[in-house]
Amino acid sequence: MPHSPIDETVAERVEATFERMRRHNSRAAAFAARFAGAGAIEVLANGSVVTLSDGRRLVDFGSYAVTLLGHRPAAVVDAIRRQLEELPTSSRILGNEVTPLFEERLCEALDAPRLQRVWLGCNGSDAVEASLKLARLASGRRRVVALEGAYHGKSMGALAVTHNERYRAGLADLLGGGTHVPAEIDALVAELERGDVAAFIFEPIQGEGGIAPVPLEFLRQAVAAARAYGVFVLADEIQVGLGRCGHVSLAGKWGLDPDAVLFGKVLGGGVMPLSAVVCSDDLYAPLKADAFVHTMAFAGHPLSCAAGTAGLELVRELLPRSADVDAAMRGIFVDLAERYPDVVAEARGMGAAWGIECCSTEAAGHVMAELTGHGLIHSPCLGRPQTLRLLPPLIATESDFRVAHEALAAGMAAARSAGTVSRLSRSMSTSVDSAGIWRLRVSA
């Protein structure tokens, strides 16, 4: 554990950390952190590994999709150090070289000729808020249609298009302008026909919703319908874009031609907070008319943009490894389904974004309770609690996958021992759909 100016033992400092969390955050947050780390805290991260205060090392297949390039990638950290010595922040009045250079590199990476305008923020919710505001200002309409199961953030504007009632409870009267529909074209068209829809926003694969892919045929029909009704199309790829699913943009790969693609998470190289809306001239029109219609003090932060430029280059270099990660994860899930068909209901994903769905929420809880104790960090799906979300970095090694495999197996053995599953005879099938999404199903 790094040196502290306070002369305390490691154990005392860890306990002090949990006490501060209880005092300044919440008792629930402190309890959850203590439980996850079995009484330890994270003190060091490098590559695919997080080291705890008690010396244990955990393979990180979580971190809410931020660490696709691993922790502290050298090229990104070096770029940050150089920028820190020159111009870490911006006056917001003068121009600087690093911010527009990053915007240019981002547009080049996206390779969508119609999308050449960029707005920069700090996190995913910022990008969602900006895109919704632009769509409403540019169209003169107010309503936005999103999909059931969607997660677009928890700030008030983004929350209006987030579906999970857990986050919306007690705020419904303040979340006007958002409508949720199932991924069915008739339901979407019924809303578009009302003539007051500014934008249709979607995640190609719903991350918080359990790594749940939205059917490609529906998305193609949805984009065509939105175009017919003069509605902006916003692809939220904050979690699944920039190489996590093997492509810079799934919407681009699938030929959907949205009016904007939203990026975040790994955009700052996995080190700095950074998000972006990359959009068309029509959607960007309010900012062309008034550059100050939507601004933030840290938008285009030079330190973050330096990290972003280095991160984009690293994404380009590592992108071919997505196929290897994909193959490794498929192998893990096939083995687990064969050994624990009473626990596994379904596994799905592509590249470095995966969800494994257990037969029940209770079974999933038993699996998750074992993971960090067996060396694996994952990201839970609060919107779909029976599903475990696994987000490996592109730099993951055979050893990392072995740790993940063994940890998941230990968790499933615990779920079986707890009596939360039924030992009925079951069969397994796998398929790959037209979008490239791999799916394994276990059925009775």
C-alpha cells in the first residue's frame, strides 16, 4: 500500500477508509465495498490486475467498461505527463492545439463522412444530455423515444430516457419528455406518428440491461422510420463502442448511419474522464448558431484530450485482439454451461462485452458473492440482476482468462451447493446472429 503521511498500520488505514466512507458517503456503500474486497481496499492497478491492501491480486473484467486498454496504459500515461507539463487545463477563451487535434482523430477513427462535428464532455451522461438538448433545439420538438431496458445515465435529462424504475423512483414528475417502447417497429412508429418526437436514442447492445443486443433488423427499420418522420437518430455507444465489440462503432459497422454516435468510458484512454458526441451538421446546428448554447468548464479539457488521442491510437493497435478475447470468452461459457447447466440460463455478447445469465437472481447472487474471493472483478447489472456483466480488457492474457474461468466455476458450484437451482436434464445450443452476436442457451 502506498506511503501515507499518517503513521498508521495498513489495517488501521483500511479501517479508516471504510469509516470515512460510512461518514461521508453511506453505510451501505461502505458495507458493499468491504464485502467485495473481503475487508481490503484497492491500492494499485496495472494492466489487467488490481492489487488490494492485503496483497491479493484481482483480474479486472469489470470497472464499468472503462479499462478496455487495461489500467494505466503506458502510452496514455506518457501523453498525460507531457501535457501536464505544458497545458493541463484550458482558459476556455483561447484556442489550444490538443483539443481540436483530438476531435479530428476521433472523427477519423469513426470514419463516418456525415459525422464531423464534435461536442466534448466528461462522462457518458454529459454526452447524452448534450445530444438530447441539440436534438430538441434543432428540431423544435421536445419528446425523445428510447427503448425498454435502456440505460443512458442518471442525471436528470439522461434519466428521462433511462428505463430502470429503480433510478426513476420519486422523480417521475420531473422526467418529462422521455418515452420508452419495446424493440418493436409498430410501437416505435406509433410514437413517431404523433409528430412531437425530436430523437430516437438506442444502445446497439444494452450494457446495464444485461449485455442485451437490440435486434439488428428492428434497428434498421427504426432508423428508416425515424428518417421518414424527420427524427434524429442517436446511437449511444458509450459502453460498447471504441473497440469493445470489435469495431469503433457498431452503428457504423451495421450501416445504420445515425445522426450522432456517443462515446465515453474508454475514450480518455481509461485514465481521464472524457466523453463525446460526434454528429451531423443538422444536429450540431444550435451550436453553430451559438457556440455557447451548451458549454462546460471542463469540456475539451486538454489533459483529457491528450489522453484521448493516445487512447485512440492504442485502440487502433489493439482492435485485432478483440477476436481473441471473443474466442476465449466463448470457450469459458461453453464449458460452464456444460458443467453447470442448472445454473447457466444464457450467455451472450461479442468481442469484450459479455453477459452470463443465471437461472435466477438468487443463483446469480451466490455466483457474484464468490468472484472477488477467487480473484475476479466483474460489473453487476442492476437493471437485470440475474445477469453478470464481464468486460475484459483487450490486453487480457491466457492466465487472466483462466482466473475468470475458475472464479465463475467456483461461484456456480456455490450456487448449486446453496440449493438455488434445479438439477433437471438440460440441453445447450449456440448461435451467431446477423449482427455477429454470439448466444448460448440452456433449456430443459
